[in-house]
Amino acid sequence: MPNIVLTRIDNRLIHGQVATMWSGVLGVNLLLVANDNVAKDELRQSLMNMAAPSYAQTRYFTIEKTCAIIDKASPAQKIFIICENPQDVLRLVEGGVPIKKVNIGNMHMADGKRQVATSVAVDDADVAAFKKLQDLGVELEIRRVPDTAPEDLNKLFK
């Protein structure tokens, strides 16, 4: 069973908050970005590697590869999975990745989305994915940084 400490949705993926705040508080030693586009984008990977903490390894896998190999992770790996959107997290869960909790951090405003929390904007597809994750027993929390209280989860479904 892989030691997944937390899964976070953050459309910036690895950046300052993830690298300095979340990784340190969680005590992780592996940042796993699960995203089909980033898995083949070496430029984005190199930029994120610059932001990643020196004490943690980084991996950039497709959703399919993550599902296929996560069970081979060493128990010594304290894994922080970072996804761009709830649909990717849902694909991971449906693919057998044992995700128990999802932190919803940053989902930026875009056409067709509505702002529901401090740093979270959703559309109907996002809401449907969150509902399905809940139905699958995954705990959800809206929290931008670790030293703030979680926001009201019901905001997602209004």
C-alpha cells in the first residue's frame, strides 16, 4: 500500500505554497504530479523542479502510469500527489489509487466557472467529479495553505 500523505488539487501544480508550506508541514519526500500534459512537457517539469524543495524527489506521470505503478512505491516514500483538476483525481481513484483525502487548493477562475471559495472556481464538470469522489468515500477539504482553517465544503455544491 503506497504511503500517500495527501492529494492536492492545484492548477499551478508545484509552486511556492506547495514547495515551502505543504511539503514541509506534511513531511513528504516525493512530489508526484499526476497529469497527462505535464508528463510530456519537459519545460514545465524543469520549471517546477526549480520550485520543488531540495529534500523531496519529483515525478511527473500520466494518470495511467500513476495508476499502474503506485502500488510499487516503497513504504519509505511519503507521497504528495498533486493534480490540476478534480477530474484527474477521480481518474486516479477509479484507477485504483488509494486516495483517502483531497485538499482543494487553487482552481483559478476561467470562462464558465464560478467562484465558490477564496481560491476555488468550479464548473458543473468539477462539481460532478467532487460529488463522485465523495460517493467513493474520499474526504474533501478546501484549504489554500496549511495554517488556515478549511473553508465550508458546502460552497462547492451551491
